[in-house]
Amino acid sequence: MTAPDAVVRSAGVVIARRRNGWRLLVLRAAGNWDFPKGLLEEGEGPHDAARREATEGTGISDLAFDSGESHKETIAYGTGEIARYYLAITKTEEVTLPIIHELGRPAYDEWRWVTFDEAEDVLPPRLTAVLGWVRDTLD
């Protein structure tokens, strides 16, 4: 259940690829691990924002949203923000961390392809439900 004053302010993508089972892309920024995500721009829908943020932040452009616009949201955190995540499949293995023009640096410091168990170890608790949704969707 979403708090009445909570708002979807950011959207992201759980990027998965098959390699001896499923691997998920996690990214580290400011010491915290997450899936690629970012703020919605004015007039932009969450799905479009998620696709844009994932491609801008990782250089991966072959994202296949086999589940369409199916998504999972986090519980409200911070100042009532809710992040909405979509699931996409890629065949790309190599990730680039391009420089974001507005930042003058990459948005992320590090990336890893991880198993579900490894993801549970590094991701914050607010992403537990998202990770469970992805596991159920891919199984």
C-alpha cells in the first residue's frame, strides 16, 4: 500500500541477462548499490524515464521489456519518494559508465553482474520486494 503523500519520483530498470543462470546488473553510487534509475523529467512517464536512465547510465541499449510495462514499486523512503522498477533482458555483457553531461562524470562508480543471492547481500532493504518480484517473473 502506498502512503497517500508518496509520489513516484524516480524510475529504473532491473537489467537481467542469462549466463549460467540469471545475472542482474547492480550499480554503486555514493557507496550504495542499486539498479539503474533516475528522476523523471518534466512530462516524462516512468517507463520512458526508466529506459532513458538505464541506457544513459550503463551504455546498454538492447533492453527487451518482455513483461511490457509491468513494474514493482518500492515502499516510500526518504522524503516520501517511491521508485518504480521495470524488468528488461539484455544480451550485452560489457557495461560502460558514460560521463553524464550534467554531472561532468559518470552517474555510477562501479558495476557488477550478480546472482540473486549476491544481489540480496548488496542491495538495501527497500529493494527486497523488487528483487522478489524479479525472481518470480524470471522463474
